[in-house]
Amino acid sequence: MKRNPLVPIVVAAIIAVMLFAGIHSARKNRAGGSVSGQLRGKEAPDFELQSLEGKNVKLSDFRGKAVLLNFWATWCGPCKIEMPWFVELQKEYGPQGLQIVGVAMDDASKEDIAKFVKEMGVNYPILIGKEDVGNQYGGVNVLPTTFFIDRDGKIVAREFGLQSRSLFVDNIKKSLSQGTPVQAQK
């Protein structure tokens, strides 16, 4: 049986078009072409979600601190890569006013999420996410999705998918440098 030599060429062309479209879409999102990009520089939508400990937590509870708001899931491979970085970054930048907040966006039980978080050694609050909160942030269609919020509650940057640790550090420094810090307690 003789194969048609055009089949591999057509398959390669289809793959090239798909790669081009994916790269173009990613660049468009980085440039703020999405709804969540339109939030940049605006007040981060406030929300109230339950923590793993059963406490109701509002984003506005962290006003005066820079917030790294990370939407993630237990099944998300890139999320598992980021989480140890976030643990380190919370230790390093927490004393300067950073608060990392994780929002679990999957259907795992609270107990399974708590077990996962413990295994990962997470040292920052984890909240049980709701789709409507993700929608307030332009829809969380890619996990992980991370927002960087300054001390006044304004969105400084957002990143889709796994990014470099150094990019997170740059965005954390921007978030810490903008807005009014929490006044020291007397």
C-alpha cells in the first residue's frame, strides 16, 4: 500500500496553524485583549469566600497589603509547580506586606483540597472558589490564573498559566510599591 506524500505535509500545516493561533491568542491576552486585561488599573472585584478553616474571608480584608490572588485546582499540573514558589515568596515578601491568597477552583471536596494543601506545605490562606467569583475577574478559563493587586486594591497585573518565578517577583515588587501600606499597629 502506497501512502500519499501530501498527508504529512497537511498534518504539519494544521499543527503550524494551531500553534500560530495559540501564540497569537497568548500575546493578545498578555497585551490586555481579554476582559480580565480590562480590569488592569481598576479596583479588584471584592468577594467573600469560605476558607478551608470555615471562616468567611473577603478580599477587602487584605486592604493595605499587596495581594497575589491565585486561582488554581488540585488537578492542575502547572499549579503544583507554582505552589512551592508561592510558599517561598510568602515567607520572603510577607514581612514587606504581601499576602498570597489561593482560590481552589475545582470540584474536589474540602477535605481533599485540605489534604492537598497540607502535602504542598502551603503557608497562605486557601479559599473555596465559586464560578461567579472567577467571572468577576473576566472568567478563569485557564488555570493557574494569577492577579497582582496593589495595597489600595487595584489590579496591577495578571498572568495566565505557568509563568517564570522571576515574573512573579517583578509583579510582586510592583504591587508592593503601589498604594498605601497598612499603618503599623500601635
